[in-house]
Amino acid sequence: MEHWLPFIFVCVMGIALLAYVILDGYDLGIGILLPFGNDEEKDRMIAAIGPFWDANETWIVLGIGILLIAFPKAYGLVLTSLYIPVTAMLMGLTLRGVAFDFRVKAGAEKKKRWDVLFFAGSLVAAMAQGWMLGDYITGLGNAGVNQLFSILIAMTMPALYVMLGGAWLLIKASGTLHDKAIRWCRLALLPMGLALLLVSIATPIVSDEIATRWFTLPNAIGLMPIPLACALCFAGMFYLLRQPHIVKSGYGWLVFGALVVICLMAAIGLAFSIFPWIVLGKLTIWEAAAASDSLLFTLIGTLVTLPMIIGYTIFVYRIFSGKAEALSYE
């Protein structure tokens, strides 16, 4: 049991962070897309995320909470090394929350200002998360090539989030906003694909350990389903977005589903690349783990909390299923 507890917690933390990237990713993406809609469309874009976005952010709280409680040594090392991007992310998320609430209370002339701030907060948070991921993959190194890699992923995350946001609108929007969402997804698809390809090429270059794991036999053969699945999903999205009549027939969810598969494949690939390290080259999950008694106590709380979060999330998404209507605060 002492051996398996850290493994259980790192799996739960990974699932929580993956859920955050997918769920909060689409509402960050809609925030980035907000300036491209007209006033009525902006209200409907906000309505498309309004019931969900607080619940979506619960997942990052869970993930970081597990890192703090179950892996305190890793928490201290990671948060110390990523102090600047973490601060930037928190400022971006705070700005989003303030803008989200204040835009309805402002007059028409000031509402645009809060829309701009909502966009800025979304973009800052997305880029900060990419910066954090880049630093983490390179083992929190400070070399010049590592910083360039972090910048590359900082540019990648907004592209992925824009695709997620546009795909979510394919599910929730109708009319002219739906047509615009198809166009936004078309424009974002190739930049996202190119960015992810460059990241896939750069990752083994900046980390010899990751390169060894991916490009030695039999691993290279066993891992082939990951890039193949991503390529098939990309090709499927490319086809669907050029067949708007199919998307308008109620199959917009396929685009979002393909993005979920890509995120899942990326998470599996990252997990394989770094396991058993929780900080690459510095701490394994067992070296960073808290005492077994503490982990066992925390596991009880996690077994209570996690089903509640999953149940609440499913409940909210079922209650507010269907197309987003015109925004109302009545």
C-alpha cells in the first residue's frame, strides 16, 4: 500500500489537470475569441460558458491541492521555480472573474472595456499555463533552449484553447454565431496543428531522457498509436470544418470530441515520458510523497470529494444542455 498510494495520487492529479485543460480550456478559448463577435454575439458567447466556468476551475484547485498535500516537496520546488507564470495565471484568472461579473453592471460604453479585460485575462492565463507546462517538461531548467521551449508552448496553449472554444460554440451556438464558430475553427486548426507538431519535435530535443524513451525499441512501436490517433483526429476535424452542412446537422460535437482525444493522447504521452518522475530528473513520486499515514488520511477525503466534483459537473452539464440562449441576468 505504501508503494501504491503515491501512484494513486499522481493519477488523480493527472486526471484533474487534464479535465481542467479540456473544460476550462474551452471557456478560456471563448474569452480569447470574444473580441471577434458583435455585441449580441458576445452576450451569447458568455452565456455559453456562464453556467459551467466556475465548476471547470474546480479541477485545477483539486490538482494543485493534491500536489500540495500528497507531494509537498514537489509543490515547493515547482511553485518556487514557476513563481512568475503562476502569478501571471492567477492575475489573468482573477481579471476574468472580475470582468465577467462587472460587464453586466456596466453601461454600454463601459461594457466594451470589461470585454477587453475578459479577453486579456483569458489570453494571459492561457499563455501563463503554456509557460508553466514548458518549464515543467524541461525539468524546471533555466538554460536558454529551455526558455525558448517554454515560449513555444506558451504560444501553443492559446491556439489549442481557441480551437476548444470554437468547438464548444459549435455545440452551444446557433445562427450567425455558429457560422462564425466554424470559420474561427478553420482559421485556428492549422496554427494549432503546426504548434503541436513543433512542440512534439522540440520536446525530445530539449530532454534526452524523453528522447530515449520515445525513440528506442520496442517503445517506438508501442507508442505509435498516440501520434496516429492525433493525426486521424486532425484529419477528421479538417474534413468536418470544410463540410459545414454536416456540422450544422448536429455533429459539431465531433470536433470537440476529436480535440478531447488529442488532449488525452498528449496527456498519456507526457505521463509515459516523465514517469516515475514528478519533477523530471529531480524528484520521483515516491521521493516527493508525504508520509503514508498522511496519504491514507488524504485518500479518504479524496474518495469523498472526487465523486462529488464529478457528480456536480455531470449535473450542471445536463441541466444546462442544449443551445445557449440570449444572455439574461433577470
